[in-house]
Amino acid sequence: MTEPPDAPAGEESIADEVKGLYAAARARAETELAFQKARAALAGKWAGIAAALGCAAVGLLFLALMAAVFGLVLALAQVLGAWAATGIVTGGFALVAVACALLAWFRVRRIAALMKDRSMQDGRP
């Protein structure tokens, strides 16, 4: 661009400064976008590894629980017999499952009541 005739030598015009500012802002935005993409890719990789490890932990915990159940049945079978031991362990787990289901049901009902409460919808306690 040509400088106005009254501008001192070596000074940039406002248009040149705006262009330079735009170029610097664009370069900064591109750099930031590249950084955020790299960070998101790394977080995604780590999240996948964490999910796989979590699944492995749950699977191993399930196997440990099954081993404990089997050991309990074997221990009780020596005292009560195989069928009685199996029935007692199965019934015990069924009772615990029913208790958990009832607790979950009561929690769901409390949540539903909370959502129906009009004063909570207005943001007031």
C-alpha cells in the first residue's frame, strides 16, 4: 500500500496495522485450534483406556463374586447338603436383590416427587 504523502517515513497506515492485527489473530486462532485438537485427541485416547480398564475391573469383580458364591455353596454343602446350600445362597441373594430394588424404587419415587414440586421449578426451595 502506498503511504499518504503527509505520513512520516517508516510509519504504517491504519489499514496496514489492521491487516497485521488480523493476520496475527488468525495465526493465534489456528495455533489454538491445533492445540485444542491435539488435547482432545489425547483425552479421547485416555478416556478409551480408562473405559477399558473400568470394564476389566467390573468383569474381574464379577468373577470374584462368583468365586465367593461358589465357595459359600461348597462350604454350606458340607454341612447342609448340596441342594440346601444352593437354595440358601440363592435365596439370600434374591432377598438382597429385592431389598436393592425396593431402595431404588423409593429413590425414583422421591426424584419424581421432587420434579413435580412446583416450588422447585421456580428455583425456590
